Amino acid sequence: MPIVSIIVPVYKVEKYLPRCLDSILAQTFVDFECILVDDDSPDNCPAICDEYVSRDNRIVVIHRDNKGVAVARDTGLKKAKGEFICFVDSDDWIEPRALELLHKKQQETNADIVLGSIKNIFLWKTDTYINPEIPTDMLPIVYFLLYGFKGPVAKLFKKSLFQNYVIPDTHVGEDLIVNAQVFSIVQPGKLQKIDEIVYVYDRRTDGVINNTIKSMKNYDSYLEDPNIKSRLWVKQYFDAPEQNELVKIACLYLVYEAIIQYMRFCCRNIKKNETALFYKEYHKKLLNNKCLKNIPIRDRIIVPIFYFSMPLGKAYIKILDFLYCVKRLLRNKNR
């Protein structure tokens, strides 16, 4: 039986899939299986999957009807034989020692989840995300909601954490919803991290996130924005009266982040009653809390500016967008 099961959802990534699979086969930790879930990809991905299955017996493929990435990952989980689970997106890749480093930390600490660091590659820059220190007494779910990378990648999970969870019916934010459920059952001390880069997140590709960002301006209401909807789902999930107050604050902060994005991308369509709601229900409740200090000042003032003057808010967004374009041009010029 393999120690680690790597689950890779596959859909319309024929340009990038070989790079991803080659990085998995290059791992220094060799006791793994790699489960490719072909989500009825209409390109050459099914053939590429079959080719790699014939190349290495640690790779298996499941061809299934198109149901979305959340169901694809769940399909892989049901097939997985390993004690530990690692997710990889098919347009990204992992560093050669990724599994070795994650598994070593798990063995040293008996962690339920081990977090690795991420290299983000954009068209105009490359940066690194290193997880902040984890206070030993902090609930993992609070850490995840406030500081953690919300996706399922760059992590090693105990498979037992996925015994009971709800598969969300959404095409954006499904990983946040699943991870929130998983992190909520982990105890303090059972969440560990390493500072080494284990995962390379290629944001240059035409993946789900990039396509979502391109279409964000089309939302006429914040309730249509799937990013906000997924975060409201998490907030409602933790809204029980007996729930830890810090968890509730973390959920407010989570939704507030999505609201800021919505106001930036959908400012043409935003309504006055929405800004009043955002200001009273989220901004004022978080204003005196340390959580809000994690949001840059340029974003922290978006909600109050819109609340006090819609035209001023829209002008402020145009200024932010202009400065962002200038910054990107300067970076490209210096490359």
C-alpha cells in the first residue's frame, strides 16, 4: 500500500499536464500513488493520462463524466489507498523534495496537516508565500481562515480527515469550503508547517481562477459573486451559538476580503444598499479588531469610502487600477 496518494484533477490542461506529471515522477519520496481524475476533458488530456499510466505503475487514471473539480477530488479520495493525501492542480507542479519534506515533518510531529510554502509565478513577477508561525494554542481553523493559503495544494493531509464533509455545489471556492470543514476538526498542535517551497503555483495559465477574475465585472449583486457565496457558506457553517467567538471573527474577516475584491471589480454595478450592508455588518464589526490589520490600508478604506460617497469610491478604484497598471509595466520593463 502506498504511503501517500496524490490526487490530480484534470481538465483542459494538455499544454501543462506533462510538466505536472513529470514533477510528480521526479519525487525523491517514491512510495506514492498518483490518481489522475480526468473530468471528461475535451482536449488531448485523456490520452496523455493513459500514456503516463503505461509509463509508471504508480499512476492510475479515472475517466469520468464532467462534474467539476470538487467532485473530481472527491472521486480521487474514494479511490485513494494511502494514509496521507496530497492535492496537485494539473497546470502547476511540485518541487522534487516536496513529498519527502512534508512527510518527514509529519513523522516528526504526528501532525494531521502539514503546510508547505508556495512559489507564485505571475506574468510580471515571481513571489513566495511562506506560512506565518502557528501559535501552539491557536485553533487550526482560526489560523486557516485568517492566515492560511485557502487552496488544497501544498499540504499533506491525513486521509482520515476526509471521512465526513459536504461537497459544495459551486465552481469557485469549493476548495475553501472543503478545507474549512477539514481544518475545523484538527486540534491545536496537530497543524504544522515547513518553510521550504514545495509547490509552484503557475498563475500565468488560463485556469479557473484567472477566468473567474476576468468575468468578475459581470456580477450585478454580491450574492451572484461565487467568491462571496463560498465564504458566506463557510460563515454560516460556523455560525452556531456555541461556536468559538474567534472563529466567528475569522469568518467575518474571510467574507470581508471577498467583499473588497467584489467592490474593486464590480464597482460599476455596486448598489448603495450593498455598501451600507458591507459597512455596518462587516467593516464596523472588524474595525477595532486585530484581524483587519492584515488588510493593506489601500484596501481597508475601500468600504468606508464607498459608504460615504459612491462617486468617490468609484474614482478611488480607478486610481488603484491605474497605479496597479503602472506598477506592472515597471516590473515588466525591469525584467
